[in-house]
Amino acid sequence: MKLLTSVALSAVFVFSSASAFADIPDFSKTAAAKSSYDFSNNQPAKGNQLQQASTRHDFSKTVAANDKYLFSINEAAVVVQKTVNPSTQHDFSTTTAMKRI
């Protein structure tokens, strides 16, 4: 009987909590939900409010992004010769794990 009372009281508490009766916001009643709403009247975002798509540099603001920029005046890049050593694979037959087998 005590278990039944405990379960019943728990159920009453859960179903009578504030979150169970909370209203779901109806955004269809906002001004922006109306078909006649003019989004062009909104204030534009300024400064740090603009969300960047990435943290990469925006090259559209550089001098070279100008259509009058002459790429022919750039200095040539220095060519560096690098030697690549062939890779050496590890010999697993010498490991202690391989010796146990």
C-alpha cells in the first residue's frame, strides 16, 4: 500500500509540475510571421554581431582584390629544392609482443 501511495504521489507531482503546463510559444502570432511584414525595415547587424562563416582571412578586402591590381609586379617566389628520404618501416618481429606468439 505504501508503494502504491508513493507511486501515485510521484505521478501527481510529475504531472502537476510547471513544465508540464508550460505554454509552447506560438511564433505564428508575432509580427514577423505575417506575410505583410517588411524585413527591409529591420536594423542591419553591425560590428561583432555579424557571424563569420569561418575564421579564415577575407581576401576580398585586400589590395589584390581590386581589379586594377597588377600581379606582374609581385616578386617571384624562391624555389627551394628539398630531398625526400625513403621511409623506413618498423620491423615488428623484434618487438616483445611478437616474441610472445
